[in-house]
Amino acid sequence: MIQKETIDRCAELIESYRKELALRIVGQRDMINGLLTALVAGGHILLEGVPGLAKTLAVKSMAEITGLEFKRIQFTPDLLPADLTGTMIWEQAKGSFSVRRGPVFANVILADEINRAPAKVQSALLEAMEEKQVTIGETSFPLPDPFFVLATENPIEHEGTYALPEAELDRFLMKLLIAYPQPGEELDIVKNNAPLVREAGTPLSPVLNAGALKFLRSAADLIHIDEGISKYIVSIVTATRPARTRAGAEKPKIEGVYRYVSFGASPRASIALNRCSRIFALFEGRSYVSPEDVKAAAYPVLRHRIVLSWEAEAEGMDADAVIARILSHVPVP
């Protein structure tokens, strides 16, 4: 059982993290909390939002706060897999091949506009994201620990973009939808950027160094999750799957859902929902997971794992609307 002193210390670290990011980022609380969730859970994040919402700045600032090595990769249609992972090069002087490592060998990778590269390039990240290693030639090289992929995509441009493979989407812990700031927040942004000539930004303190992250992870592991909550998590995830995709299972009676879903979430989603629910409870200063934590985590965990049918597209239904219907029908413990 987690001690109150541990929860208080976690609250101090979380507040320090938010204060440091607030020096550069105005508002965007959901994005800030989502990035911290990824850090604690050791997972990857997909950020979706129109240009200009500080996605890149937030990721760079987060890396600075943690003191981790940061690399940005701009995805373009002419990018090659070797541009990410590295390749074998011939050294004339030695008369042999040597390995030149790519930019993926860093702690925090910003895959900017990941949907602008073809599937062949996107799939180059599959091994890195799941196995935390990269194979170049006949040798596998471990990636730095910790290792995070934070990918961004623009939802309003479709020309020159490629849909992410489902196998890659499933490897993202969460998908965050970045919204426009509130008018008051946007006014603060305008005021903060008033000078026509700006000097280098204020350096951020590494308040979430390796030791602090390890402490938060250990605390999240101690958050109690009841057996009934675990069953609730599994019920939510299995409810996303149409009956035809679940061998030996009867179709749940959730009206107005399954005609909108072609394929549901995998067991990887159940694991992610369990981890994120614990962290959400920790953020709220509680020693146990409540159903509200599970509901809050369900949207970012499941929205990119549900494959919608053509009927959903025709009727303007998105993944969040489907998730809301599922949450309203699955019994709460």
C-alpha cells in the first residue's frame, strides 16, 4: 500500500513539472498531463492537432525538464527507413563496413508530422517502439533507456499524407487531441510574444531527472487497483470488439455501437488502460483507482485503437463518440 508521504512527494514533483512547462506553454493541461503520463508509464504518445498549438515546443520543453537526450525527425515523403534507424557504410581505409546510427538513438524522439512519410518509413519505428532496439544489418542495437516516441500529425491536411499502419498505432500508449486555447489563454500567449526581437528562451530546470522519474514509476506501481476495477477495464476493452472478431463470445447488448466498428482494441489496450488509470489516480493524489480514472483514461487509450466502419464515416461518428456509448453501457463496479 502506498504511503501518504509518497503521494505528497509525487504531488510536489508533478507540480514542479507543471510549473516549469508553464514558463513556456500556456494552458494545454491535457497535453501536459498526457506527456507526463507517458514518461511515468514508459509509453509513446501520438499528438494530433492543427499547426501552431505548441506540440513541438511542449515535447522539446519536456525533454529539457527531464534532462534526457532529444532528437527531432521531420517526416517527409522522400524519407527512407535508414534515415531514421541508421545504416551500414563502407570505410575504404579499414576495408570493412561500419554502423552509422540514425537519430532514433536518443531518449526522446519527436516524430514530427509522422503521417507525411510512407508506411515503409513509419514501420521502421515498429521494432524501436516495441522492442526498444534497432536492427542494422545483422546486428541488433539497444536503444537508450528510457526511450519515448512522441509523434505529431496534422488532421486537416490529407494531400501528401499516409495513414499510419494499425500495428504502429497500437504501439502508442495514448493519442492526445490538442485543442485550441481558450481566449484568455490566447491573450496570454500574445502578450508573452509581444517583443519583435526575442532572445533565447529561459532555460528550464531538470526537475524530473532519472531519479524523480524512477520514484514516480515506483509510486504508480503501488497504487491499488481492485479486482472489480480490473474486470471493469477488461469489460470496456472487450466491448469495443464486434462479435464476429471474438471467437466463442456473445455480442454484448450495446445498441448503436457495433455497426460503427470494424475492429476493436487488442489486449495491449487493456494493459495500457490499467497503467494509465493508476497514473491518473496518482495525479489526483489518491492511493487507489476509481471508475472515474478508468473512464478518463479510456478516451486517449482507445481512440486510436478502434477501427471505424464506413457507416461511422458516413454519419460523422468519431472514435470518442463510440467510446462514450460503450462507457455508458458497461456496468460500473
